[in-house]
Amino acid sequence: MKPLTEQEIRASFVNCTKGEAKRLNVPRGLTDLPWEDLDFLGWRDPQAPERAYLVAEVDGRLAGVALRLSTGGVGQARRSMCSLCVTTHSGGVSLMVAPRAGKAGQQGNSVGAYMCSDLACSLYVRGKRDAGPGARLHESITLEEKIERTLANLATFVAKVTA
Ligand SMILES: [Zn+2]
């Protein structure tokens, strides 16, 4: 993806207040991130581990989504699959919950999905980060197709948040 500035990141959020978007912790060293290997930007708040964020380009527009890790406990140790990049980890997948944008979110509606806990889906898809043995299914599709699938899954998730 195209490298993003802190300003672009803060301006992209669709499901939190302007004040929250202004205060949230953006990743350190933005200019040093491996942007060419990223399909979307995802990170955990280093100062609040239960908070996570992602910024994706959907239909030519940036959409930032604020997430919370659901700490239900159950299933944490089980192998589970990321719904975005289809990587299976032992304990490396978390249920992320996003308040819906606008009125629905204010009324407490949210959307949940299982995602890689470090939101590094782009790197798992490319084999640049290892999720352990048996993490990826043997698939006959190309890397481009896997990237497209990840982006399509992400677009579906973002659409549910903004619907
Ligand atoms: Zn993933």
C-alpha cells in the first residue's frame, strides 16, 4: 500500500470520535514500515494492549477502524483461523470487536471478527512472518489471489462497520 502519514491515519477513522482519533497511538517509525508488503496497516496500541487499529483502502478511500480485543478467555489457546488472511495460529488469533460507525455504534452495536492478534496478515500471507507449523493450508492459488482474498475479506468487514 501507499505509505500513510500520521495525519492521514488519524483522519481516516470511521468508528471513533475525532478526539479519540486525535489521541490514539499511531505506530512508531511510520516511515520505516515495510509498506510495499502491506495490504493494510494494522497495529496494537503499545500502551493499551486491548486496543487495536486498522487502516485500509476500500473503494479508493481510507477507512480506519478502532478495535478492541475481546478477552473472553475461552478459545484463546485453541488453534483458530484469522478471518481476513486465513492463517491458523495457536493462540495468535483474537476476537476483535469494532463499534459500528455513527448512531449504531453509539447505541452499542458492534461487529466482531477473528483476526491475527498482531494484525500482520499481509506478512503471514507473503510468508514474511511465521505463524508456526501447519499455519497455512496448502493452497493452489497464487500470492496475488491470496492478497485479493485478504483485501476482499477486509472490505466486507469494513462494510459491516460502516453499514
Ligand atoms: Zn490474519
